[in-house]
Amino acid sequence: MTTPSKIHYTKPSITALETEYAADAAANGWGERCYDYIERFEAAFSMHVGTRFAIATSSATGALHLGMAALGIGPGDEVILADINWIASAAPIVHLGAKPVLVDIDPVSWCIEPGAVAAAITPRTKAILAVHLYGNMCDLDTLRRIGDAHGIPVIEDAAEAVGSSWHEHPAGSVGIFGAFSFHGTKTITTGEGGMFVTQDEALYQRVLTLSNHGRARGEKRQFWPAEIGYKYKMSNIQAAIGCAQLERVDQLIAKKRDIFSYYHDALSDTGVAMNPEPSGTRNGYWMPTVVVPQHIPFDRDGLIAHFRDANIDGRVFFWPLSTLPMFPDVTGNTVSRSIAPRALNLPSYHDLTAADQDRVIRCLRSYLGANS
């Protein structure tokens, strides 16, 4: 019997345009032209998300680290974030010597629950980190009201939210700063890479200095850093790929939304919950996700094995950070503890066909049917 073709959970969409730009950067992007594609990518991306400033970085983690450092977050400070997140959101807080305060998630959006944020604020709280999980938007209006009442900024981790928006404001453009990822799994990719964005000129200038080993723009002395900074630069070749991806961004986002809609329509009678798109928001649907209701017997590892037998990749929902060994155990985050084992990300790359999705859908439905 012929083995069906592999359906990956994600892979990038690379065309002749990306390879053309990358080849040009490799052949010609040196000397006086060593920043050409970087500056072009930064300008195009800031225009795409509607911010005044953008700085290309080696990762979203680096963008978060730079922005938090520029805000003065350090030892003794606290940053509130949702328990359900990839560790990259929490790591920069720890690197700066501050404490991640892990609170529960909203049961519908799977993002940080504003009421839990308000309850967690202390005199040591330095920021609220709003992570737009899988493209789902956090309740930015409520989070900003809470932050404003206490003089605490809201940071947007929009690593997974290219194409998402909050009341016509693109993800990443609402908080004090935003961070994006261009990892190979993301809607826009540079292989590895990220972007810091902000509307705040003073913060931009501070991050610009920190991102260049502490060398301020306009410094006349060559190789003169005024302080210890960081090295989170993106390469010119990576930025060249990013420029090509941005020229195709509307097409890439539209395909993600089409893939989600196909899944959503086909699974609407199964009772599973999927990524929400509340009124006034737009979801880029980076990672279509199903959450199986509690009344249906379900074993996530069993479903992944069922997918594997059909040559389909499945991707687990992020573990609650408080279940990892390096963080305190927060058993009170009951929604996070409940949803994580009942959820799975579905394949969703640009070249995925309707026939591929039908295979995924049949496999999921057969597993749910066998276990209901």
C-alpha cells in the first residue's frame, strides 16, 4: 500500500522573488550596501503595521529583550503574562533579572485574562505582556485601561500575529512596543528573525543604541560604545528574504485565513472550539487550533499518534509555563491547566491543498468519533 504524502504542520512559502533578493544581498550587500535590505525591510514593515519606527532583530525574543531593557525592567521588577505561552515570551524577563508573574487565560481567546492581570498587580509590577496567541488578539482596550490606572505599560508580543488587528489597529501597534517573529514557521519568514516596533521615538532611540552594542546613532568616534549593549541584529540576507515576503504579505495572510475557514466549516458540527475572531478584530490565524470540549473523552497524545499513522504532523498546544521546572507551580490557573491537554494545532502552510485539509479533517473526525 502506498504511503500518503507527508502533511507537515507548517513550512514557509518561498518563491523565486525571495531567492532573487537573497542572491542579490549575498552578491552585492556588503560594504556601503550592507544595511540596504535591512533598512528597506524595517521601513516596509513599519508601514505594514502602522508604527513610526521599526528595528530588525535576530528574533522576537531579542526584540522583547531589547524593549524591556530599554524600559528599565530589571532585578526586583515583575512582568505579568499569561501562563499559556512559549517560553520565549518569559525568557527575556528572566534574563533581565525580573520575575514573570504567570496568570490564567481567557477560556475563549486563550490569551491573558484581564481580571487576573488586575488582581496580580503589585508595587513591583513594571509591565503587562500581552501575547497574541496563535494570532488571537488579547483584549487590548481592557489591558490598557488597567495599565493606565497603575502607570504600567502594555507590551505586545505579536510574534504569532502578523495579519491580526484590534479595531483596525494592526497587532503590535497599540502597546508601548511590539515584537514580531519571522521564524521559519511564521506567516512571514526570514528563516530566523524578528522586529521591534513602536510609536515612541525616545524608546526607539534607546533600543537603537542598545541593539548596536551601546553605540548611539550620531556618535562621531568610530567603535565608541557609551554603555554595554546587545547584539541582536538581523543579517542583510535575511532582510532581503523579508522584503520579498512583505511584497506577498496580503497573499500569505489571505491563504492562512482561507485554510482556517475551510477547517472551521468542516468541523463546525463536531463541537470543537477554534480560534475566535470577536467583533472589531481580525485574526491572521497563524496556527488553526482545535480545543476539544471536556465532555468528549480525549487523549492528545493519542490523536497525535493517530495523525502520525496517517503521515500527518500535529503540534501540541503550548504547555502552561507554570508546569515547567524552572517556574513556580501555579495550580490556581485552572483554565490554562484545563485547555492545554485538550488542544492541538492543525497543519496550515501556504501550499496546503483542500485535499490535504480533507485528510486532516477525516483523521480528526475519525479519532473524535472513535472516542466519543
